[in-house]
Amino acid sequence: MNNVKLIFGILLASMVTGEFSYAQDWANLNRYKDDNAKLGLPSSGENRIVFMGNSITEIWSRICPDFFSGKPYLNRGISGQTTPQMLVRFRADVIDLKPAVVVILAGTNDIAGNTGPSTLEMIEDNIISMAELARVNGIHVVLCSVLPAFDYPWKPGLHPAEKIAALNELIKNYANKNRILYLDYYSSMADKRQGLKAEYTSDGVHPNEAGFKVMARLAEKAIAKALIQKRRGQP
């Protein structure tokens, strides 16, 4: 129940400030502006990892702070965001921080229509653009599958399950063709109806502590592989 209150508290705050944010700062570039300025560049030998995403990424460090504690992991998730918003802030919140690896988890809010209608191809294009920007700047990329969702509690009736599965195939195919690591959360977290398993969520969309523990295990493996590739000079 506490997790549900946390998640919807974040969503409510986004809606309350939404009118100002959309008019003045559509991509919410100000969200991490001060944090980024204080952070500075990585120290010698530091393998900085940036997690780029939406509310699922944002609440991860709140529900499971131990996953981020004591590691060079930076959480740059913003609740409610879609891939075009992430693409606009990608330079400020990822490239300029000079990470070794970026972990991109995005797309479910596009399917929900948070910033207007989006086709799967439009979502894929934005994810590809983020991946290409990262690679040209020497950052290794981990592309994540979108988490399963049978329905969206803030916008019910959209039947997102099949669209999410189809988007994941697009992301996976692009990753495989371009020798990019694909992080498959979906297979470990989907139930028989292509929704998020009940034991991993409180609202059907956002993971609970048990869900984030599954994600953490898979993410650590993908990050380790990306760092090995980087040390070997592989793209």
C-alpha cells in the first residue's frame, strides 16, 4: 500500500505542476539541472551508469535505495515521460554526464498517449535516436524491454498488452542488428495475459520491491556485459 501511495503521489505531483512544466519546460530539463551541475565529471576509473526512464525508473531508487547506494549509478527517471521528452533531455541528463553505460527503459507512456498519439514506429524511432546519440559519444547502450501491463490505471481501456509485446520485438530486433545489449525484463515479469505478475506490482504497471529485485538482478548482468564490451573496445 505504501508503494501505491508513493507512485500515485509522484504522478499527482506531475499533474499538478504539468501546466507550468508543459508551457515552460516540456521535457523537464530543469528537473535534474542542479544535480547535474553539482555532479561534475566521473573520477578516474569510474564507470558511471545512467538509468534513463519514466516513473518506473524514478521510483526504483526510492523503493530499493540499496540498489543505487554505494555505486556509480545515476537515476534520471521522470514520472509520466514519453520517449520524445527523454530524447530532448538526453544530452543534458545522459551525454553531458559522461557515463560508461546508459540503461534506457522507455515507451509505455507513449502507448498510454501521455503526450499525444504515438505509433510503435514513432516510439522506436525515438529510442533508436537515443541509442545513436549515446554510441556516437562513446557510451555503451543497454536497451530494455518495456515492462508488461494489462491496463493503465490512469487511462483504462487502451489494451496496451499486445502493443507492448510488439514494441519489445521492435526494440529487440534493432538491438540484435546493431550489436546492442537487449535487457529483457518482460519475459521474467509477464503473466499469462501479458500483464505484470501480481507478486511484482501493486497497481499493474509499476514494480514493487519484489519486482525491482528481479529487475536489479537482470540489470546488473547487462551492465557487467556492457562494461566488458567497453574494456575490450567493442562497440
